[in-house]
Amino acid sequence: MQSYSRLTMLLHWLVALLIVAAFALGSVMTDMKISPSKLQYYSWHKWLGVTVLGLVALRLITRLLTGAPDYPNSMKKWERQLAAATHGFLYALMFAVPLSGYLYTYAAGFPVVYLGLFELPALIGPNPELKPLLKEVHEALTSVMLVVVGLHFAAALKHHFIDKDAIFRRILPLQ
């Protein structure tokens, strides 16, 4: 059975964990009343987003350099095409979600101070007219990502438990 490289496996699971954490934190923080805790959660959420963006860039470079294991011969052509399209869409979302949050933050007039250490460059200035649109875009992209990640995970489980092929095992670091 072909597997992904150890680095790709590490990046896959680390990004997955960080996305789940960012989503959970985002869900909690938006319903909170304004407080120091809410502001801290927003900072953590931004840090997670920036970290995901950097790790996904690294993961994409790694994938382009090392490729991916071949799909099993048991997969139909349409399944391979759907899997490739889904992976491409996931990569697009893993870039678009943090970037939309980044732009929304600056349009709202707030900086992104990564890990509390240094401010990242502002790609746009405060923009009260653009702020609500960017908020909607960020929320919509996040919802789409949640659905696509859920489908991705469901497909992995289907391959493991129903098809009994090696698709899921090839990304598992402990085999």
C-alpha cells in the first residue's frame, strides 16, 4: 500500500485539528457578550487562521513536490474525478476561509497581531462598507468548508468500512 509522506500526514492532521479548533472557537466567540475573554478568543481564532494558512501553503508545496499515492484500481473513474475535485475544492477553501477572515478583520478596523508578537500587514484599510460583505463571505465559506470536510471524512469512512480499500489508511501515521 502506498502512503503519503510522514510530513504530509503530519500537516494533514495538524491542519484538520486546527480547523476544528478554529471553527469551535468561532462558534463560541460570536455568541459571547463583549468582554476581555471574547477579545482573547478573537485573537486566538485569528492566530489559528493564520497558522492554518501557512501550514496549508506548506502542505500544498509538499503535495506538488511529492505527489499523492495513486487511487486504488477498484475506484471508478467518476470516483477518482470526484475525489480530485473535492481535494482541489478543499485546498481552495483552506486558503479562502482564513484570507476572508483576515480581510474582514482589517475592514472592521482591527489588526491581526500574530501570537501577540507582531502585526501582519494590512492588505486593506478599515472599510465600514465592505465589512458586512466580508463577514458574510467568511461565514459562508466556513459553512461550505464544514460541509465539504464532513463529506471528505464520510468518504474516507466509506472507503475504510464499506469498500475496505486503503484510501483512509494511507493518511494514517500509525499503521
